[in-house]
Amino acid sequence: MFAHSISLDTASRIVDEALAKGRAEGYQPLTVVVLDSGGHIKAMKREDGSSLMRPEIAMGKAWGTLSLGMGGRELARRAEKMSMFMNAASDLAGGKLVPVPGGVLIRDSQGVILGAVGVTGDLSANDELCAVAGITSVGLVADTGDAA
């Protein structure tokens, strides 16, 4: 295990809380993935009715934030302003970067990155709300790419 990473228990709780938030808000069926600090899947669930490519999209949201070290909102801003760079980064990553809200870094209280969450299925802003709810429910810090 990486020196600074997320446990399976914590990742599972994040997924469950993110899904619970989506149900409470009446969002479309969601898929949630939690990656550890090395970019490997720690936990994932895909709700009934969640469309075909949702696992890959959730993974791309989380993997993009983790690989570039910034939340999905900042990735989206950079993709808009620096499309050539983001396209090159995505090409280098084998197309795995999805630079939109819904990808959220998981940090500890000292700011150390422990992993990332990717949520997809509804509007990106709603996906992000679910990711943040999952992360904060376990006492960790959600980094969306916007100042807190």
C-alpha cells in the first residue's frame, strides 16, 4: 500500500454516501469510483439504470484529477483555456482523462492526496455534489478545484 492512500473501508463508505446523496436529491442513476493514491480502483458501484459507459467516465473523472493533481473544476477551466495541452495530456494517458466536474481529489487534513472520486450519471455539478458528500462524510477534505 502507498504511504498515503485510502483504505477499502473508507473508499466503500465514500461510494455508499455519494450514492445516498444522489438518491436523496432524486438524481439520475449514478456510478461512483474511488481510486487510491496510485490510481487503482479501490471501490466502485454502478446503480441500476446507469448507462453503459458510466464506469469508464467515472474512472476518467477521478483518474484525471489524480494524475494532474487538481480537482475537476480546475481541469475543466484548463481544458477550455489550454485545449492543446489537455488534448496532449489525454493522448499521453491513453484517453483516460475526463476534465469535468465530478472528479474530486480526496485529501487529508494536511492536504496530502489520498486518492480521488469520480461520479457520473447526472449533470456534472450534481455528480460533484455527490462526490463531495461522500468524501466529507468520512471526515476527509474534498478538493473540487475551486477554493474552499
